Amino acid sequence: MAKNKQQPGRVKSALLNWLGVPISLTTGEFWREWYGTSSSGKVVTADKVIRLSAVWACVRLLSESVSTLPLKIYERQADGSRKLAQNNPAYQILCRRPNPEMTPSRFMLMIVASICLRGNAFVEKLYIGSKLVSLVPLLPQNMVVKRLDGGKLQYTYTENSVKRIIPVDRMMHIRGFGLDGVCGMMPTMAGVDVFGAAMSVDEAAAKIFENGLQSTGFLSSKTALNKEQRERLRQNLQSFIGSKNAGKLMVLENELTYQNVTMNPEAAQLLESRSFSIEEICRWFRVPPFMVGHTTKQSSWASSLEGMNMLFLTHTLRPLLVNIEQEISRCLLNSDEDLFAEFSVEGLLRADSAGRAAYYTSALQNGWMSRNDVRRLENMPPIEKGAIFTPFSST
């Protein structure tokens, strides 16, 4: 008796593929899992989940927040200080004009959005001779990354139905959270059931509004209607169905009575499910729900704007920023110990002027910042003798 051949799971199949066990186009179970069919029956892809308002808001919040933070490249000095490495080719490209079509803000926005939706961001480095001249972000869905037998990674990019292999030294690959060291995991694939359920709930909610009268009441008659009367009533009701016809006055005949129906339990449960879906989606992106407009429940986050920004920076943005900074150092600065990239996160705290003033006052009085340091953070020019540290003394 032949043994049943067990189909490998998605993660196991991917690992087997790297070990040399090929996955064919006819391996249906693998492809169904890989393309993200959820338990609700919805096929989940990045292009579809972005239609969910919670996903749209989370991705925009993360990508736009990072894109507004100034990114600079610094060089460490012998005395422990640092200065801008403005003469470094990577500084000119990354901090001023990554490519002819993008500003640094738009470039970083696309990078972070790709990480949020696809788990990976790919940037091709273009050179003239040995000089870096451009950084071009690539579409993650068109990239295939594979570890070769020798251990090196191979990047194959498809553009206009033409495949080309991009050398590893011409590629900057920023990975999101992952387990295999090759690629980051796509949130839409890891959380396929959560996103699929949210898509189903949104569709069901839309059906309620499409059906209009069905969710608000019903008509009753003391006598049975004949076929002609039913057809005439059906045609008449068409002009009252749908949200665009709400508020119209209905004239009832033949002793018909309209009985109002409050929200049925199914509809109430549906609204609760939509609220829960928003919270679940926010968990996948590590975004506090109130920052995407979901304020139905009391938040356990800080009450002040400064406290909210600090927690958001620490628990959500900081891991992402460090990941990008280190990949820039590895891929663009050749891991030079004296050169490093860093985001300036002080911009997130500028909305709280009182908190910012208290922070600077403490820094000046305790002698770990100079007046010129403070002026630099506020985008103000230095002043004469402003580099002198003046710690406060009580004597």
C-alpha cells in the first residue's frame, strides 16, 4: 500500500527549495499557501490589503514619519566628536538627491512602505566607474532572492518581462522581520487570516448598505398579495434601496404597514468585528490604534503628546530606524568604523515646545550640551562662544 505523500507547508517548502529540493508549478498546495488564501476564503495580497483603511493608515504613518526625519552621514573624530561627512559620495546621493526623480523624503517613504507591505526593500546602486551616482528603489514583488550552493545570494529582477541578475555589490537589501536571513517576512502573509477576516468584514458591511431597507425594517400585510401586487411592490421598493436613496418618503398601499427594526445582532456583531480587526491590524504593524484614528477604547499610552511620541519612537520607529541605518553603513559606507548614518529623531519632539525647552535647559545646566548644540538642533546658526559648556553650579 502506497504511503500518502505529505505536502510541505509554506515555510518548510521554502527551506527545502534553498536546500535543492525544487518546487514545481504543479505543486498546488505550496502555491495556494504562498499566495495567501485565508481561512475566510479571501486571497490576501499586498495590493488588496492596502485597500483596508487601517492598513493604509498604518503604512502611511510609518513611512511618512520616517521620511520626515533628517538622515545624515557622520564621521567620527579622534576626540570622540563627529562632523558631517559632506564630501562623502554617499552623503551627496543619500542626503540630497538619491536619483533624478526623487527627493530624499520620497525615496525613504518608498523604502519604508516596501518594508511594511512586502517585508523587504531593494535599492540598486548605480555607478559611473567607481563613483556612486544614483540609488534606484526597485519593486519587491518583481525581485527573486535565492541562496546559491556556494552560499552567496542571487538577486534576479524582472522588468518589462525581462529578467536580469543584479550583482550583490550593486544591491542594498533592507530586510524587515524574518527568520531565514535571506528575506524579511511579509506581514500580509504571516497574518493572512487577520487580513483576510478584515477584508471579509468590510465586504459584509458594504453589503448591508447596498441592501439598504433590509437592515432597517420590513413591510407586513393583513392579506396575501397576488403575483402582480408583489411585482409592483418590488419595483417600487427599488427606488428606496441603497444609501443614496436614504430619507425618501414611501407611500404604502393595500393596508401595508412598515415596522422599524433596530440594528439586528448580526449587524451589531459585524461592527464590533470591524473594530476588532482594526486593533489586530495595528498589532501587526506595531502601531497604537489611536494614531490611526481608532479611539473607541481607552488607551494605555501616555497622556501627553510628548509621551506618546516618545513611546511611538521607542517601540515602533526605533527598531526600523536602526535597521535602515545599519544597512546604509554596510552597503554604502563599506562598514567603515569612522562613518555612520543616523536619523535625527528630535523632530518628533518639536510639537511639545514646553517639553523641548525643559530638555534643553537640563542639558545646558548639566553641561552635556552647549548653546551651539541646542541652536543646531533648532536649525539656527552658531553664535560666538556658543561652544563653551557652562554647567550650573550651586556654589
